[in-house]
Amino acid sequence: QVQLVESGGGLVQPGGSLRLSCAASGFTFSRYSMTWYRQAPGKERELVATITSAGVSTNYADSVKGRFSISRDDAKNTVYLQMNSLKPEDTAVYYCNRLGITGPSNYWGQGTQVTVSS
């Protein structure tokens, strides 16, 4: 059913930028809020950013507020995460997901690795 394919990660120096993409299918994309999560080594998965249906509003974790920006293109069934001023503590595997009434979908993609290091 639900398929989520993340891409765009890589190795970047502190202060650099990356743009992550998530291609979604198997559901009516425009009806759902979409989210980005991340999981660093030895840590639990944490919510990074959320964008509501039609992009009416966005929310960010305090740790990334002012540096990251979430957006969506409903015509392409794609959600993006623009990451600027990257820090080593941003290093993690980044995942997207849809947000239902009980939380994220049980269908997780493979994620995309972001490594911030000099």
C-alpha cells in the first residue's frame, strides 16, 4: 500500500546545505500531513518537521527551527526538507512519513543518510 522513498542525503561540511526528497505513493497524498523524522546512532527516532495538508502550516523541532524548511508538491506527491547551516549533531538517517489520526504510518521507507563532518 503506502510507499515512501527518501533521497538526497550525503556527506556535507558543517555550515553546508542539503535538500532531501520523499516520493510517496499508495494513498491520497494531498489529504495528509507529512513529516520528517531522523534517527541518530544509539538514539530513538525523533520528529523533525511537519507540514499540513495543502501546506497550511508547518512545525519544527526546536533543534532545527530557523535552519530547516519543509515543503510539499502535491502534483508530484513529494515532500522536501531543505537543510541549511548544518551541524554535526544533525547527522542521522532521515525518514519521511504520512501523519494519520493515531500518528505516523507503519510503513517506513529506507531512509537517507545525512552526515555532517569536516
